[in-house]
Amino acid sequence: MTPEYMESLKIRGIIPGLERIKELLKRLGNPENVIPTIHISGTNGKGSVCCMLASILSCAGYSVATFNSPYMTDYRESFREYRDGACENMSEEIFSELIDEIRVAETKEEAIYPTEFEVLTAVAFCYFRKINPDIAIVECGLGGKGDATNVLKQPLLTIITNVSLEHVGILGDTTEKIAEQKAGIIKENVPVVTGCREDIIKKISEKNHSPLYEIFDKNIKLKDMSLCGMTVDFFGCINDDKTQNHTSSSDFNTISANKKNASTSIINTLKNIKVSLVGDYQLENINLTLTSIEVLKKHTQFKISQNEIYKGLLCAKWPGRFEIISENPTIIYDGSHNSDGIKKLVKTIKSIYPDKHILVLMGVMADKDCEKMIEIISDISRKIFTVTPDNKRALPSNELTGLCRSYDIESEAFNDIKTGFLSAREEARKTQDVLLITGSLYMYKDIIQYL
């Protein structure tokens, strides 16, 4: 019955408000209040930061459970358990058991009709309670303030990765409005780590008396990058003065902690860190991750050594983010799905393949800034094969091809993902070109099965 039930949830769509998830969790015994948790919002990088944090913490000997979205091939991928640097998805048996429990709670007394994401959020909290990890890491699904995960009352740490235009019909049509939604996860006296520069983040942090730690580009230095990984240096300082509550950004080598004229008491410099994840955009994510580890050590009892940090970053694996899914021909899958992500992806391609145009297979959601994405990716594209992802929000492939041709890019539209992928792969084999698949994570499941 589980597949049928999960399928029935899709038609409920996205419905704003926390009333349903709060009532559902109440009927389930409020499992969200059981496990110490890190809460992450932001436009890009949430999954990568979650993955690296979990890997580091598990290499430090802690058991970690995570909740991410969207899943790529199976619902159970959204729920992972990390131990000793390795991770595994929730078992089919546990998933079915928890879904049955939630179905009973949903219809108990007056039916509340939760959305698909609200049910998955409830599954996550019940899963955490069941396996009892030392710490959990939860990624917002959409926004922050009204996201179903924002039932957490007192997380250990909140992270707001960055903010750019996305879901403007729901979150707002400016980065300031979107940042306000993302900052909705900030809780009183809970430290905040962010790469976002919108003033609203500072205002909400100050209102909640939450120490604010901002990251800066000069905290991280790329030394080498290839298809196999990256080598970076990290230069982090954390201010330690509890008497002030003002963010100073005058020293861009310093991670500011909401305090002016603070004395620097924690300095952590890590050289030649080997990171398994690849991509120019991962520099910001690594910076956020390492800063978050330092803040977690400062504000909690968690103990993590430098060796455990090195091991954790080397062990971290995150599918669908500059992932090499084939070596002959070289096929890269990257789930960048907005203009900011595509911009950073193009920069990465240029770093690894300078002065080279490549083949691109692309499918996007209609509610994204599709024209801007095409404008950016045209800089590295020899030809773009377009497909329609299996999602009701998807932009039809012929419309995407029309956008490509408006930028004088050779493009061919396909009615289904399989035909488009096989055609693109065949051309890559003939020409020995690199094939990049991007625009959405929703195509990953289909692409993997056609390899």
C-alpha cells in the first residue's frame, strides 16, 4: 500500500502553512523535539553542506542522521544514517513501517491531509527518534519560514548557505524577500552561519540574540581542481566577545561573529585539504562546512579533531553534484537548477576544460529563470540536447530548444529523456566530447538507468 499512498500525496501539491505538520507531529508524539539538530536553509549548497558536515561528524565518532530533498531515485535516499564516514539509506522495512504509522496518525480523529513533503518531514523526525543518532541534520525543502521542517524549536545551529532568486511566486521577487524567508529558521540564542549578505539576516539574528558568523571568500583558497577532487586551504578565525552584538565585515579574512572590536580566540588554519567533491561552487560550501564545525565546537560539547575533518571531507560523497557517471565517454551530471548555480558550474567547466566547448543535455523547471540559464551556459556549449524532466513543473523541451536557438546555439529537442540521453551519448562517443547533464535533479533517476 505504501507506493499507492505516496503517489496519492503528489496531487496535494505545495500548500503553505505549518498547521498540518504541527498537528501531524503532535499525533506522532512530537518526534522533532527528541534529537539535537542542525537546520539548513538557503538557495544552493544545502545538500553538499549537509553531506560534508555529516561525514566529518561521523568520522569523529558520532552517529548522524540526515534529511535531504529532493530524493533522486528513491524516497529512502532522503533519509540517511552516517557512521564512521560511511552512510546508508533508510531501509525499505523501516520506511514502510513509518509510513504506516503516519497514515494512521493522519486519519486519526479529523483527517488533516498533509502534503507529500510534510509526510516526508514527519518520516524524517520519526526516523531520527527510532535510530537515536547523536545528532541530526535537516535541510529545508522550500524557503525556511513556512517550510515544514521549521517546526524545530531549538536547533544546535542554523545555517543559511546563500540567497539568490528562486521560486519567486512563493518566496518573493527580490533577494531581500527571499532572504527573509530563509532567515525564518533563525531561533532565539541559536548561532547562525551564513554566506548571505542581505541585511535582513543580521536584523533577524540581532532580534533573536543569535550569534551571527559570516563567511568570506578569503577564508578559503583553491589550490587544485580536477575531475577527481579538489585541494583547498582554509583560514578561519572566530571572534569571541559576548558583550557586543554588531557584525563587522571590515576584515575579510575574519569570520565575523556579530561582534565589533572582538578579540580573536579561535583560529583554525587547515592546509592541503583533499575534498572528494568537485566544483567551483563547492568552495563556498566547504567554507560554510568548516566554519560550522568550528562554531559547533565553540557552542556545544562536540569534539572534532583536524584529522577527523581531513578524513571527513575526503570521504564525503554527494550524488548528482558534478558527479562523473561515465568515463567513456566522459559524462558529468550536475543538478544545478538556477542561474546562480549554472554560473558557478560554467566556471568549473572552464577551469577543468579551458578553451573547450562541450555537449550539454538539459532539462529545466518552467518556474526557473530559464532564459538566463541558457544565456550563461551558452558560453561553454557546442550543442544543447533538450529534454522534458518527469515533473509537472517542467518546461517542454521544444520551448527550451527555442531559447537555445535565440542565443545562436545548436539545439535539438527530444520528447523523452531516454532518446535524448542516448542521442547525446552517441554524439559524445563519436566526437570524444565531454557531455554535461544539468538543469535539474529530477532527471537523475532516468539517466542512471539508461547508462
